[in-house]
Amino acid sequence: MEPDTRRTPASGAPPPALRRLDELPGPRGLPVLGNALQIRPARMHQQFEAWSKTYGPLFRVQLGRRKFLVMADHELMGAALRERPERFRRPLLGGRITREMGFDEGLFFANDDVWRRQRRMVMAGLDPGHIKAYFPSLLKVTRRLQARWQTAARSGATIDLQADLMRFTVDAIAGLAFGADVNTLSSDEDVIQQHLNKIFPALFKRTLSMLPYWRYLRLPADRALDRSVAEVKAAIRGFIAQARDRIRADPSLREHPGNLLEAMINAADAGGSSMNDHDVAGNVLVMLLAGEDTTANTLAWMIHLLHRNPPALQRAGEEVRRIAGEPSQFTPERMAQLDYLEACAHETMRLKPVAPLLAVQAVRATTLADVEIPTDTVVLGLMRHDSLLDRHFPHPTAFLPERWLGDGGPAQVASSAKRVSMPFGAGPRVCPGRYLALLEIKMAAAMLLSSFDIDSVDSSSGTDVPEKLAFSMGPVGLRMRLRERR
């Protein structure tokens, strides 16, 4: 067994004896089924957070034959994330199910050498310099969202907040990443979005299923999923074909790609890359799915939290109008100066992380703290638990963006806070799209605050906004009403 650095008491006494996974506390389950009947997938993260208060920061959960170690400790989870891919990897089941659906494996699910070569390809187009080059495309989509909300404000219509933000992120990703003008914002023909919205929930459901029935029996929902997969695969093939046509027509795009897809194709075509269009296609899917869902949900939560906290809303609005101006005046440099708005995004991700559960799988037998972890054991990190503790964040349940502002702005915030709140993960597999996600969030939020006053942001449930986990965690039923600023 590969040893781990365990916490040694300050007195210098030896660390405690190792415990086996079966010896950990945890919710009592049933024979064979384990805790399967107790878990509600849509609020599983909240159940695990509640169980951590009963069973402590390390406990076990069982789904059929699968046993999980659940950790409510940011230091231990950070150590596991930083020790990828040597000691821990992305869980293998997600990649297997993605391949079963008929998709090529992208960076999100890849492991080992596949992950290493794909990461170089993806990072070639997602560094801050390339993101700046994509700014005109993102601004065009932001202006379309502005026009859509102006129409709603003038008619007094209620806006389905998440649906509109999903349109925004789909259009943004299609334009920035693939050079495709999908434009779901200017019409109600959102076919690709409807198909994408079926895939992530189905993937989440299948990863939790005790019985892979879909391998033997195709239910109506599975046949509908197959149709959605076929449509998305066809769209991806079209994106790649169009990008190759542009590169053939303009060879200068080899040296200066206009979008992420062109950069990935160039990297795949480079001598000795050992990559092909299947690698490219897998990462187009990752960009579409992850880029749509996570950013839209973070934006929805952020708008909701700003509306509930008028002082923060006022300060953010004043900063936007002073620095960024109207959307026609937005520039990358002005977006970079919106320190308070970026702090609002970080505070939103602390309170409402769209990935409240993060999973890793042990490559070989190892240990974390005083727990023996057998090979292939999946470890689930509760990414919000420590962010809501007073010892890490005073007044932890309050929305206080100021806590992220150091003397030099967000970049100078105490590193300890960023080690506790890890919305983009940590270590070698930290999210490569984090710069793009933050820019999208700031662009949409700045447009809203410069162009509109928010009359209301309410949940259709009429109570506190429910959290729903469907691979990413989003709000349920947010509706918004706006007035144009004069």
C-alpha cells in the first residue's frame, strides 16, 4: 500500500492506527442495497452535508456493491485533487457511460496518457491570451441577451432566468469555441439546447444506477436520449467540418486560430501529437455540456443572491456603470477591472457551488488521513462543507463579496480562502475553462446591471429557492422581471 502523509498530533505522538473503510461510521443501510433507497439524487449533496454533521468529516456510503468514502474536509480533498493522476483519477464509470452513449471521450472523463495529450490540446485555446481574442464573439452574444431582455422588460414579461442563461451560454460557447453562430437567443428554436439538456441528467442518473438496465432494455426515455445524442453528434461533426474548411481556405489560421476548435484541430494535426478528430469531438462535447450548464447555473445563483442583498447589488451596479459603461463600450480591459463583480462571482461559487460533490477514484491502494482506501474506491468530496464554517469564513452563510477583496483586488485575496473554496477544483486537473467562465459571468452580469433595474427574482415554488443536483447544481424555477434603466 502506498502511504500518505497523515496528520501528526502537535505533541509529536504517532498518528492513529489505520481504519478500514468498513469501520467508518455512516448511515445504516439495507442488505445488498446499502443506502440506495435513502439517497435522493436531486438533493444528494444536501443529504451528504447533513450526514457529515452526524457521522463526522469521514464516513462511508454504499450503493449496492459500491462503497464510497465521503470527505467533508477541504485539506484532504485538496490533497487528493493535487495528487492526480498518480494516486487518484477521474472515476472510470463516467467515461464508460459516455462511451456507451456513443460519444468520444473528452478531457473531462479522460485519464492517464489520453488526459495528458488532450489537456495540451485544450489548453492551447483556453489560455487568457486566446480568451481575449474571443472577446468580440462573446460581446455579440451578450448584446443579443440584452436585446432579448429589453423585449421582455418593455412588455412586462416574466423571464425564465435559467432558460435564458442557458441560451446565452450555448450561444457563447458555440461562437467562442467553435466559430458557429447558433443564435438560440434571437428565436425560440433551441433544438441543440433541448438535446444538450437531456444528456447531462441522463449521465448523472446512470452513474448512480445500481442496475445498468439500458444495456439490456431500451425504455422510451433511453430512445429519446439516443435521438438527442445523434443530433448533438451530428452538430459536432458539422462544427469540425466547418472549422477544417475555414483552415483550408485561410492557412493563416494555423498560426492564428480564430477559436478554440481551430486551435484544437491545429494541435491534433501537429506532428507527433497522436490525436485525431475523435479527440477533438470528445472535447467539443465537453465544452458544450460543461460550458452551458455550470456557467448558466452560477449566473442564475449570482443574480438571485445580488437581488437578495441590496447593498451588494448597488455596489456592483455602481462599479459596472463607472468602469464598464454600456455593453457597446465593454472591452477586455474594462472587464478585468470589475474587481467587485468578480468578488460577487467568487462569493456565489462559495455559497452555491455548481459542483458541490467532486469525485476521484484511487489508482491503487493508498490512505487518506487514517483511512485505508482500496484500489478503485471512489472518494466523494463535499466541496461546500468547509466553506460554510465560521473558522474559515466569518459569518459564513452571509453573502459578503468584500471578503474576496484584498489590497490588490481578487488576485490578492488570502490564498487560504481559495484553498477552502475550490469551485474549479485544484491541482493538475483544475478546470481549464475557468478564465472563460469568469469572463462570461462578468459580461452577462455587467450587461444586466448597466442596462436594467431588477424588479424581482423569485422562485416558482414561492419559498426559498430549491437546489437541484443533476450533474451540476442549479436553482429551481427562478423567474425575473426587469425594467430598463433610463
